Amino acid sequence: MAKTRYAPDRGLTTRMTLTMFLLGLVFVAFVIALIYLLGAFGVGSGAIAFFAIALGLGLTVGSFFYSDKIALSAARAVEVGPQDGPMAAKVHGIVDRLCALADMPKPRVAIARSPMPNAFATGRNAKKAVLCVTTSLMDGRLDDRELEGVIAHEMSHVAHKDVAVMTIASFLGIIAGLLVRFAFYGQLFGGGGRSNNDNNGGGAIVLLAMLAVGIVVYAVSFLLIRLLSRYRELAADRAGALLTGQPSALASALTKVSGEIARIPQKDLRAAEPLNAFYFAPALSGKAGASLATLFSTHPSLERRLQQLSEISEQLAK
Amino acid sequence: MGFLDTLLGRTKPVPPKLDDLFAVPTAAITLQAAMGLVPTGTGSVCFRAAEGRAFSDIEKDVRELLSMGSEAPQVEVTNDSYGFTWLVCRHSADDVGALVTDLHAVNSSLVDGGFGPQLLCTLVSFRNESGRRLGIVYLYKRGTFYPFAPLGDERRDNALELQVRGAVGADLKIEADLSRWFPVWGAPGL
């Protein structure tokens, strides 16, 4: 066997494993806390927890199965075939070649009309995957190699099933968030009155405790999910750069796209923020302080991504 | 890709399968007998050049290796609009065996240098009396072949392609998934 130049990044793998382990740990702790609360104070408020979990499950399953349609319609993207104009032909040509290079099934291709140069991939598995680029990504700002780098990054997201992984990871946060909301409204409207009907009168306390547990779990899982998202981005950068063998082209695309995004007016940016988790480069409006923004961001900093790409470049040149 | 690789976001670059390429000379005989498609003696290897010194050194070695051969085949290097590099080898039309050996030499040099995953496809071209062109494309990562018949103007002759599939199905491992028969417009040597 010839030597390989494509060694996996063990540090990244370890950090990602640890993050997912912690997320699982928080989930277990959350379930235990809920069972304990309901057991200790009677199941009078069990309905709230039940509704939160049922609704959370429904939302997660929904976004799992309809992620492609939701994301495409949110971005107002239109699916295109290879014959639909020169722009579509070009994207299809690049995707065809990258698929053959990576031995993966071809995702569908969509184009969104947007002033923001960006791209995203969605769909729960390789068969359902859709790769979407914006019109301004294609208007000549990026040269062909940079465009290929961006598309290779998105195809790595598809190969890594990042939509499925992130949806499942978000499940915990969704439930905790719903529980907080339900417990809060229960406290406001029904807590006092209903507690009189309970034998131990613990309804209000249970709601308060649930509120507290929910807030803590939500906060912790939020940070962990964002951390996981940043690691997935780094993994996609890495896989994309190794696929094309051109880490520097991806790096220069990142620099250009990030620079362009920062220059776009605020209003467009805020409109696009909910989709961030799937985008190639984040459209943050840059309000929070630097350290806090890093902690909450779905994407690693530009410096971190460029650093990894230059390491890969060195590795390839050896 | 395994479950663990998915979970950890690791993609293993796919190593190429090389040996099936040697089935081409047999298929060439079949194509000539059954459909009147004659090899033109031209074949090419398409790969994605990686950046950096290591790859360009290997690329240079490959070119020297091919042009040093006893029969001195003509080797030509072109870059297509997608940034892929095509090494085109020309032989006499009746010697498909030697052509395939040359193409294989390119492949093994890249694999030995550690750049096997950069190989995209190889193409052996055919032509019939009325000038219809056909390429037999070999996908390295799948180890399968498919026919590609361009008509010009970015259209392809699907009828001819399916006919070829039927003719050489016994000689070559034909790619079963039609969505992977991607067009190689403007492939040099076709």
C-alpha cells in the first residue's frame, strides 16, 4: 500500500467525540432530573413535561424529514437541471466531477437569488441532499477553483450527514427550550390554582424546578451544539480541501466570501441569520464582543479555518 | 463510509481501482466487430492536480516516463475549464494494449506517490466510419465503465450510449447507476 497523504486529524476527532459525549451526558442528566422531579412532587405537572417532549420530538422529526424543503423555501432557492442556463451547467459540471472523485451519489442542485455570496447543503441523507449556491457566488467574484472549493466543502457536509447529526443534537435543546416556556406559562396562569388540587401542593414548586432545570440544560446544550457545529465545519473544510487537493483555493474563497458578507447591509444579514447553521460562511451582524461571539458562533473563526487549511497545504506538499 | 466516520465527520479519500482497465482491449475488439467503432489510438487520464511541490514533481516524472518509452508515444498535457488535468497519450490505432499499458503507468505513478485519490477517470476514444465519436470512460473510484457519445453543442447521443452498453456489457463492468454517467464535454482526445 502506498503511503497516504490523507491522515485524519486525531485532535479534531477527539474534541468532537468529547463534545458529543458531553451532550449525551447532559441529556441523561436532564431525563434523570425530570423523573426525579415528577417522582418527588407527584405527577400533577407531568403533562407539561410530556407535552414539551412530544412537541420537541415532533419538531425534530419534522425538520429531519423536511430539512431540504424547509431550507430551500427559506432561501427561496429553485432546483435546476444541467440544461437550465450556463450557471446551472457550471455547478452541475463541478458537482459531477467531485462526485466521481469522492465516489458519492450526486445531490440535487439548486440556485438561490441572493446578494450574499454563499452556499449550503441540506437533506438528511445523500439521496435527499440538495446543494444550493447563491447567484452572487457565481457572478465572477470567485474563480473556478475557489468555487470548486466551496462546493467541495458543501459536499463534505452531505457525506458527513451533518444535517442529520445536527438535527439530532438539537433535539435536547428544543425540548429544554419548550419545557422552559411551558413551565413559565404554567407558573403565570395555572400554577397557584392547580396546586390546591394537588395532594402535596407541590405544583408550583415543580414548575419552578422544571424552569430551572430547563434553563440550565438549554444553556449548556446550546453551547455544546454550537461547539459541535464549529467542529463539523472544520471537518468539512478538511474533507473538502483534501478532495480537491487545493486547500489554498478554499482558503482564498473563504477570505473573499467572509469579506463580502461583512460588507453587505445589516437588513439582509438579519433576514438570513436563521439559516446560518447550514451556510458556508456565517452571516453574523457582528454585534457581540469577540470572545462571546466565538463561543456562540456556528462557524469557527476565519483565522482558525485558514490555519487548518494551511496545515493541510503543507501536508500535501511534503 | 461507516457509522463512526459519519458521526465523527471523517471522510476517507477513496483509493482508485486500477486493474479493470485491462479489459479495454477485449472490449475494443467487440466494439469494432459489433458496431463498427474503431479505436482512434488516443486515450487520456484525467486527474485533479493537488497544490504543492510533491504533486508537480510526480506529474513531471510521469511525463518523462511516458515520453521515454521505446516507441516514444506522443504525450500531451491539457487543463480543462474545471481545473482538471488531462494527460493524453497517442498510439497507433491498432495497438490498444500498449495504450492501456501507458495509461496504467500514469495511474500507478500517481498511486505510488500517494496521490491515488486525485484520479478522476480515464477515457479511450473510438470513431466509426461516418465520424460519430464515442468515449469509453473508466471511473477509478467505482472500477466501472460507461460510454459517452457527444454530439456537439453539449448534447449527447443517449441511444448510441445504450447500444454500446448492450454490446460491451459482457466485456466491461458497466456502471449500473445511470446518474453517474457524467458528461465529459470537451475532453481532449475525443
